[in-house]
Amino acid sequence: MTSLLPALSGASRRTDSPEAVRFGDHVLTYSQLDEASASLAARIAGAGRVAVWATSTPGTVVAVVAALRAGVPAVPLNPKTGGRELAHIVADSAPSAVLAGPDDTLPSALGGLERIDVSTATTGRASESAFPEPPDEAPALVVYTSGTTGPPKGAVLPRRAVAASLDALEDAWGWTAGDVLVHALPLFHVHGLILGVLGPLRRGGSVRHLGRFSTEAVARELLSGGTMLFGVPTMYHRLADALDDPATSGNLTKALAGARLLVSGSAALPVHDHERIAAATGCRVIERYGMTETLMNTGVRADGAPRAGTVGPPLSGVELRLVEEDGSVLRDTAAIGEIQVRGPNLFTGYLNRPDATAAAFTGDGFFRTGDMATIDPDGYVRIVGRKATDLIKSGGYKIGAGEIENALLEHPGVLEAAVTGEPDEDLGERIVAWVVPADPASPPSGQELADHVAELLAPHKRPRVVRHLDALPRNELGKIMKRSLGA
């Protein structure tokens, strides 16, 4: 059994305890994080699972670290999730309590849970609490991920997977205690929480969270000691636009050029934005590829050759193969096949869903990602799209079309609905709703439907475009032909 956060106890008793996390003016040193998380861990020890109201605040970091120390699986909750989706997650994960900031207003879906307020206040005394290290296969987090149909599923991530992925990234990126990571990613999914917070804490480095993304904040933090930047394509698109504008490019160009590593993930970064940033700064963004269920699979190495349009070779410990539709392994990796992966980075299964877990794995233990790719002769992976057409990547989120369609169909003005994604320079993909109105003479407006979906699910799942049709194109079996819609 290995500690997930070895740097925490090692740094906590130093008189010059380094900065662990910074959110604006709110800083927690390793000593303060150790004390605050140990106090909370003692309160929740023995719980089955705890939900974490995952705002972008130091309190979320304390809550997750406390759960990890206590050996209690944490269920990060998106504060913007709609009532129905949140109620499903709470019922499915059955947490014994919710950890939240003292000033947080919690929705009614959490009303039946014990509330434990998270304090970041400290006395300056080193923690004397000792917690036994759980087994490597013990669950660390349950992160909910949207599929193409049905409600979100809880991916159970063992401590082994978190450690394996972060250590593989240490190897690939030369990640050290001297690195200062800058990002503005939300703290309820893998990218922002596991990579963006636990990554630095496992190394003994620090993270500066911007709260809300802005090009000015990125420049400020990178120019004042930041060494790495994590972002999603939407953020890098906005950085590229700012670099193109003489009024905003000065400090930003210097800041990005001085960073040791610029990393993009959660969706493909368009080649055009790669080239704009490289031309302005002389520095190339590198990409990596992962999923909630697999954590990190591939990544361009810091000492490797950045190449736009690729996500690098498999990380240390990860086996990756491409397969045909019939499941046979592709020998010609220049051909497109579905990515399947196996390794210590994989989740153990979907909570309460043995059927979905069995369907996700092959007989020899590979996980079926549903992503289609080719592999260059030197091992660099090029992802070309989804095996299915119903997963939309927008603004760094992976969004299932099916749940949006179901929400749209609950609106009285909607007779039929289909949802697709289409390219968007800012978001990567925007959500498009194709709607057959119940009353063609008085169709619901795009804003009305967007508000309806945001209320039921989450704001980032609302359609950005609504197109009205007389009928949806269907095949002889009645299935909607989405490729016809896209065309």
C-alpha cells in the first residue's frame, strides 16, 4: 500500500511549509492543509461515502484530501447540476453526508443528507492525527460521467488508478515539487480535480486556481511563478484570440512563452489554434488523452516532439490497441479502429451497474473506450472521433445527447427531438437541438428550450442552437438518422 499524498505529511512539519493551493488571495500551505484535512478526516472516518459540493474553493480541496486520508470514497458534485440529475446521483451513490462550505446554499436534492461544514481555519499546530493507509484497490472517488443514453453512471476510481496515472504523468512531463500549476478547471471531474489538484499535491508542488478563466489571470499567474498551464480547447482558443490582438498580446505572449508546459485536454485542440499559439509564443501546446473510467491513457512527453492533432504515445504502464468492429485487433495501425486500453489506470467498475461494467470490458481485461483513432509509426495516437455519434465534447465537457433529448421531450411544445454536435471555434462543439414542434404555428424559442434543459440537467448541457423541422429523418426501423441531420 502506497500513500496517495506522500508530500502532505512530509511538508507539513517544516517551518517553511510551502504553498499547497491558492485561490485568489486565499492560500493554504502544506501545514495548513494537513491540519484542516486531518481535523475533517477524523469527523468522517468510518463513513461509507461522502458527497463533496465541489465549488472552486480551498474548502473543496480540504474536503477531498480529508476523504482520501480517512479512506472514505468522495463523490464530487457539480454545483450547477440540475435537480433531477443531482437527485439521481445522490440516490445512486447513497452518501452518508455532504461536505460543503459554511456559506454554500445547497439544493433540496441534498436536504436528506447530514451536512458537514468544511473549515479551512487553522491554529498553526501540526496535525498529530494518523490514518491507516487503505488498500490500493480501495475506492478513492466516485466520479459521475454522462453516457450517450440514460442517467449518469458513477465510475469507481480506486486509489491504485489515481496513483498510477499521476505517476505516469510525472514520468512523461518531468513533474516535480518545483512546479506551480495554473488552471481554472472545475473541481468535480478528473481533469480539474485529480490532475489539477491531486497531481501537484502528490508531487509536493502547488496549484494556483484562477476561479474563473481569463486571459489576464493566466498571464498574471504565469508571470509570477507559474510553470505549467492546464486547460481545455475553449480556453486555448480564447488565449489564441488574445494573442492575435495587439492590445492584449504583450504580457500574455511573454507569460505563455515562459511556461515550462502548456497542456490541453478533455477534447481535441484544433490544429489552427495550435499553430496560432506556437507562432505567437514559440511554445507548443501538448495534448493528452484520458477518460473518467481510465484516467490518463496517452500523453505527449515534455521531452518528446509536440505534434498538433495527436495525443502522444501510451503512458507508462498503459497497454493500448486498436480493434475492428468485430473485435479483432488491427495490425495496420494506420487504419482507423476503436481504442481499447488496459493497465493500472483503469476504474474498477460502474457503481451499482454490473451490466454496464461487464459490457465495458473485453474478456481479456481491455476497456472499450468508444473512441476511434489511428496510430502513427512512432506510436503517437490520433483520435478521429467517437464510435457512436451521440457524445458531444463542448467546452471541455463530455455530454450525452440522449439525456438532452429526453429533457427536450418533456417540454410541452416539443413533439420530437434529436441532439447533435457541430464544430464551434470557441467550444470545440456546440450542442444543436433539432426539434419538431407540437404546434408548428407556435414553436418554442431557442432560449425557452435552452432554459428548460439547463433547469433539468446543467447549464453546459443546454442547446446553443435550435433548428425546427417538420419531421426527423428516420430509417426503415424508425431510428433517427443523425448523420442526415448533420449534413
